Amino acid sequence: MLDELATYIVAVNQSLAVLSRAGTPDPELRSVARLACTTVADTLARAASGS
């Protein structure tokens, strides 16, 4: 599970770099980053609780 999560984080990071270079406004980039952080936190919380 941690390998998949790490791959997800790398993919989001690379996507943010591409979107930034393409001129995506900062608020949209921050929104994507916030959602990714929430997804990672939720995934880790679920794993810690055993479900």
C-alpha cells in the first residue's frame, strides 16, 4: 500500500509541475495539492485503523 501511495504522490507532483508550466492559476494548483494531501491522510488513517 505504501508503494502505491508513494507512486500517487509522485504522479500528483509531476502533474502539478506540468499544470504550472501550462499556466494553471495558483488557486487551482493549491486545490489539487489540498485534495491530494487529504487523500493521502485519509488513506493512511484507514490503513492505521485496519479497514
